[in-house]
Amino acid sequence: MDPLRGVNSQSSISELDDLARLLDRPRLNIERKRSFDERSFSEMGVLDNVNSPGGPSGWETPASSSRNSFEPHPMVAEAWDALRRSLVYFRGQPVGTIAAFDHASEEVLNYDQVFVRDFVPSALAFLMNGEPEIVKNFLLKTLQIQGREKRIDRFKLGEGAMPASFKVLHDPVKKTDTVIADFGESAIGRVAPVDSGFWWIILLRAYTKSTGDISLAETPECQKGMRLILSLCLSEGFDTFPTLLCADGCSMVDRRMGVYGYPIEIQALFFMALRSAMSMLKHDAEGKEFMERIAMRLHALSFHMRSYFWLDFQQLNDIYRYKTEEYSHTAVNKFNVIPDSIPEWVFDFMPLRGGYFIGNVSPARMDFRWFALGNCVAILASLATPEQSAAIMDLIEERWEELVGEMPVKICHPAIESHEWRIVTGCDPKNTRWSYHNGGSWPVLLWLLTAACIKTGRPQIARRAIDLAESRLLKDGWPEYYDGKSGRFIGKQARKFQTWSIAGYLVAKMLLEDPSHLGMISLEEDKQTKPVIKRSYSWTC
């Protein structure tokens, strides 16, 4: 057996030809007992819909309304109207959506730009609605931007870096369009985005799976774009961990929040991007070289994350009893974490049933905070084992008030307060407790929660979260985020008509209407990945 193909043999690029011939778009096998709770779907009327003909979902079309088992919510039509108003055009062709369409705000800042990470839920909504051209245009435009030389204060960035955002300038006199990109040189904090490249690869796979069209991924430009991104993140250095070392502010949490080091969000996206790239790289000389490197990294990364980032009641108890100053590869407390550094809140937060990937692990430091995006992506990428995925869902149910509250979904829990807030955030007035990235509630995370719920067979959890969102989102003007311990108040600096709040809702709705859409953003478990090994063993074994 070819060891390279084993990493993601189910979705290799060569097998997508068969998929394209068999299906108009990818559909999941509903007989997989682990991924779907058939009884829950039957109660919601979803299963009757999964294998129905008619192509991608189209909420605004009469055919879709008569086909799906849900009565379309009035918010759906409003959301589609708002999403289409946010489209950005380059030479007459749509290339993305702006971050926010808030006319009431006097300060535009960069909310009138197309962000790579922000466009992902918009792209998924268009793909699910049978409008792939917008996504194709975006992928190609960002690929062109990637090829530019990137300098910040005379320092050259890596060749594969993707922009955080770009803006299209229209000159009505010359009748020309110009694209201006931001790689971090204009961002608050001047931090380059690590996640943009990962989201780009993940979106390319989503486009390929949705359309059955492998020609875009196989173009020399896309192959080179993937290899450049992979070259950046697979480069060898002094690090002894397979995780990716990152600065604060390099992802969705784009301000100083103490996530420097190895944040869970980046590691989960890194894992998913590696597996997605493995399925699309050509089997030529250059492609095979990268596939070898990816295969080695995936094995080490999956073991490291599943072993050292995972926390449940038993593991918390083990850490509580850790011995320190252990030497040699036989050490149990490999990172020399002092048990006294465990925060008090985690003992009350951790239920007997449930678990999650903690925010960060590095020498003498464990960030025990819960981060929603990283945990949901871990489920979708199958970085989490089936047992760990179920435990994450158990935790969400057990700690619903803390992690979901009155507006889905908490970006992290708990918030940083008082003296710790001053030190960690640098007294950031936007990241005060239970606001923005410091424990704020972000409606965009609804689509990730919904996708994770469907994959783990818990659609009822997603339905409950969507019901909460539908009670307020439209009435409140689609805010960027909500404040407060339970997410009750519209964020103090939140923009209205935030595009990814709108798109995230639409994607969540369409996923519940037709769970086969999950195929474009979910990866099945890799049978070649080694099982979890006890912590008493070295991860290099």
C-alpha cells in the first residue's frame, strides 16, 4: 500500500473524478452510524430531504421551499438580500463580500474590505446555493495577490503568505479597477494572518467537493499556491513540537489575548488545511515531496494534539497530581507544568462527562480556556477522535449557559478580568471582559457549531442555537458580536450588518435543511492516524 495515499485516501484528487460523475455535488452516506443520529434527524424532518433530487439548496426559490421540510423563516430572505448587497466587484465580476455594510457607523476602518477568513461563510452559502462562480473568482483573485512581493517596514514576508484582506478601488474617470491588499502592514497591531492561507486551502477543497470540478485545483497556479502556503508552515526550524508557533493576533482572535505560542484555532486549521491539501496535490514530483512531508507532520500533529491539548475530568485530575522537574523521555509532565498554575475556575467548569481541546500548550504553560472555533474545526477535520468529538458535544450541552447563553456562540470562555486583563491584553479597551474577543458572543460561529453538531449526530443542539439566533439577529441588525456573560447585549463597538453574521446564519440553516452539504467542509477520520498513546510515552516513539 502506498503510505502517502493512506493519509486521506477517501478524498484523494484522483478519486474526485468518480465523485463528479456520480453526483452533481458531494453527498454524505447517511448510513454512517457514527456521524448522524437518524432518530434526531427524523424528528426534525431532515432525513426525508437528504437524498432528494434538485441540486444545491436555494432558499429564495419556490422549488426549494416546496422541497425542504422546514418552513422558511422570514429571516432567510432578509439574510440573502443583505448578503448580496455586500458583494464586491472587480471589472464587473463578483470577487468577495465586504466585512460589514454598516451605514450608521461613521468610522469605516477596514470593514469595507474583503477579508479572507470573513468570506469563508459567504463562500459556503453561495456554494450551497449553487453559485460557485463567486467563489472561483475569489480563489483566483487572492491567488494573484499572493504572488505579489510583500513588505512591511522594508521587511519581506514569506512568499506564500495570503492577505488578511483586500479592497477594490474603482476609478470612474479612467474606468479602471485596482486591488489594494493588506498583509498586516495596515492591521491593528501589524500582525500578519497565519489563518488566511489555511482558510484558502480549505475553501478550495470545499469548491472542489461542491462542484465536482477538479480542474481549478489542478491548475498550475493553484498547485503552486498550495505549495507556497505549505512551504511556509512546514519549514523546519528549532521547534521540538509539531504544532505551529504563532504570534498573538494572527487569527480570528486578531488582538492581543494571550494566545501566542500554539493556539488551538491555528493548530486545528493547520491540520485541516494539511489534509485538504493532501487530497488536491498532484502526484507529480513536487506534489509527492509535499505529500511525504504532510504525512509525517499529520501523524505527529494528531498525536500531539490528542494527547497534550485534550482535557477531560480524568486528565485534569492527572495534571492536578503532576510531579515537576522530571527529566528524560519517560517524563509524564513533559512541559513541566506546575499544578498550582491551574486556574480555580476550571475545576468547577469541567463536568464529569465531557471534554475539550484547551487553548494552548507550551513549556510551563497551559491555557485552559475554551475556544469555540478551534474545537469545532477539530471535529470537522477529524483531528478529534470520535470519542473526543462526542465529549466536546457533551461539554457544550453540560455548560450551555456558559458557552452559548442567550446568543450563540462564545468565542472563548472565561473572560480575562482585572489585573490579568491589563497585563494580557495591554489594557485593550475593546477587549474588556465579556466583550469582543474576550468572551464575546459571535453569531458567525453558529455555522461551525451546526456543522460539528451534524457530524456528531447532535442536530438538536444546532436547532436550539439557531432558534436563539433567530429570536434577535435580524431585529438587532445582524451585529458583529454580543457582550455580557450570557451574550445578552449588542457589542459596544459591534458593526451592524456584519456579513459573516449573516452568512453564518444562512450556512447553518442550509446545513440543517440538507446535511449532505457537510461533505464540503468535513473530513472523515484518517484510518492511518495512530490511536491516542498514553502520556507516559514520548510522542517521538
